[in-house]
Amino acid sequence: MGVLTENPRTGEHIVSEAPGTRSREAIIIAESAALLATTVLGAIPGGTATSAAKAGGNTGNGTFVLDATTPILPRAKRGTLTARFTSTTNIRIEDADGYLIADLTIGGTTGNSVTLGEQVKGVFTQGATPFAVGDGFDVIVSKITTAYKKLDPAATDGTQIAAGILYAGVDASEAAAPGVAHVRDCEVNGNLLTWPAAITTAQKDKAIGDLERLGIILRS
């Protein structure tokens, strides 16, 4: 007797959503594969960022240089990220909403450096005159562009972090294609999600945590 297999239906995973269409977002699926509705997605961050010494300038003559290849990292927010030296060797990083996202330590002599890898990527380097308390830099994220692909726990391009759930199937096997995903504030049936075939229990637990941080809650 033959067996019929039905692909997941559009929106089949929905338990509840925020009012209107706040839970959903029009997205771009990067060229990769044909993806089914209910697929757990990761996101490749991109966008535009610039940096400059804080208003009034710095005592130290060191630098902060944004990464030339991937200045925008997952969970970046549009607005101004601030970096302020709380001592010659300690830097406090706050995002555009004023939340603490990192405390970094840098050596206090010429040439010492440390990399910022939260929301944006860049390198602080001490100059001949060390940074002083109150010195700092502002990083302005003026544009965020995000392309989505199937979650890949082994990736390093951002798709290792769960970032949404595909609402309807999308064929991106030959070119990038538009789609719709749940990216915030909703409840979904965890038993109906489409996960990577080889995902481990630990990787799935991490991905569920990633989704919860977006307000996407899995129900049984």
C-alpha cells in the first residue's frame, strides 16, 4: 500500500500571535534550497555602520576600527552603540537601547588590542597615549539588512542562531526569494517545527533558547 507524505501547511505551527501582523516580517531567503513552512531559520546579518570618537574627543590616541568584512553581527540594533572607558584598561559597551552587552579588558600599553564581538565587530587598539576614563567611541548602525537561511548549528555566518520560523514554503534553490517568517512574540507548536536533520539535543535546546529571547515560545 502506498504512503502519502504531506508537507507542512502554511502557518501550521501557529498557536497564537501578537495583534495584527506584529509577529510576522517580510524577509529574504538567501539562495540555498527550497524550504518548507515551519522551518526554523537562522539569519545572516548585514547593514551599514560607522564609528567615531565620542563628542569632545578622547585623551588617548588609540583607535577603534570596524571589521571590514562583517561589521554587523547577529542581534545588532539600529541606532548608536556606545563604548566608554571606565579605566585605562576597561571598556563598557552599551547597545542602542542602553543595555550593557559587554565589558572588555585591554592592555594599557601601545599596540595592545581587544576585539568587540557583540552586535558589531571591531578592534580597539591602544595608542602611544593610553585611553583615559571617559574616553570612548560611538558606533552608529544606520541600516540593517538580514538574509535568512535554514538554521545551521555548525555555521559561523549567523545562521547558527535561531532567528525565526518560516510561515510559508519558499523555493530559494536557484536565487534569493522573498518570504514571511515569525520573528517575534508568538506561540508555536514545537512538535510541528522543521529542524535540521542532524541537529543534536543540545543544539536544539540552544536554538529554543534563541527563539525564546525573541518572544517565540514553543508549546507542546
